[in-house]
Amino acid sequence: MAQEDDSPPDLKPVLYSFRRCPYAMRARMAIAASGQHCELREVVLRDKPAELLAASPKGTVPVLVDVDGSVIEQSLDIMLWALRRDDPDGWLRPARGTLDDMLSLVAECDGDFKRHLDGYKYPERHPGRDAPAHREQGALFLARLDARLQASRCLHGDKFALTDIAIAPFVRQFAQVDAAWFHAQPWPRLREWLTARLNAPVFGQVMDKYPPWRAGDSGIRFPP
């Protein structure tokens, strides 16, 4: 059941986002799926608005400022904030396993896999790191995902849920570093799963391009 919203009708949470950031992608998808609406402020990461830094000095996106002034700084927490208000597609209720099981798999993605993804995709930012070695280590996680997908179409059963939405943007980013290499790997189920996630209406819905927000601008009503 949707959570009651007794805030003024013209007052919405503010979401600072960046279109290509995988963390921001998954937060936007959860907000869109939940039916919540917010004021989206697209951020240019090299020119972060003072309002974002005042809300969250860490200066990364996504950041959600709720109507009561509370700040949510982590993408997974934003997903849970939205879906606990309304979860019409059951993303928090996997067909197989529990919410804790899903959160555990997302933690693996956000931990070691993300570290190897960064070392593979951005070797110039990490002097001394071996990009091929990071690719090899990241591939171990992807191979495990492919193995899970042998038993079902999604990561926790035949219906996609929180884990699929939270992890797919990072697999997408890994695949884009060297698409020919990715497609040569023995991961047919993983590729099918990723294609399905990227073709899902909710992904297209949240990937519209918006101009950078500046102080004094009206934010974008999101989802449109």
C-alpha cells in the first residue's frame, strides 16, 4: 500500500542526479517504479552546485533531500525509501530468497566488484593498478551472476526485483569498457539478462537527458 504523503502538493523531495552514474540510475528507477515524484536536479560533476554540497558534503550523486529536510546520501537507501512507500511490482519481494539475500548480493556488487570495475574502466585514475587483472577479477563476479541465471531468468527468481535493478547499471558499465571482449565471454544468460534490463520500460523512462540545474532554475518533475 502506498504511504500517505501529507506534504503540500507543490512540495516534492529534491533528487540530485547525474544521468550516466550507475548509482543514480538505480535510484531513479526505484523512484519511477514506486510512483513517487520528486524535483530532479541534473548535476555536472565537475561543477557541483553549492546546494548539493550543502546537503551532502561528500559531493557525489545521487542525493535525495526529503520534504522534511532529511538527507539520504546512498543510492540503495534511496531505492528503499521509494519502494517502502509503494512497491507495486514487488521489487522488495523476490520470487526466490529474501530481502536480506538481495541486499547481500548488492553489497558484493558495490564492494569488490565496483573496485575492480573502477580499476578496469579508469586505470588512469589509479596509478599502479593493472587493468587486465581488474577485468579478470571483476569477471569472477559476472561468471557467478551467469551461473545464478542458469536456474531462473532473474537473479532471485523469474521476476526481476531489487537486485536486478541495483546491479544491472554496473554490469552495463563493465560491458561497455570493451564490448567485443564482453560478448566473447561464455555468459549467454548474463547477456540476455542485461539486454532485458536495458530494454525494460523503466530503464528508458529514467534515461532522458536534462540540462544541468543551476540555482534559481525550476527542477524537472521526475518521473515525467
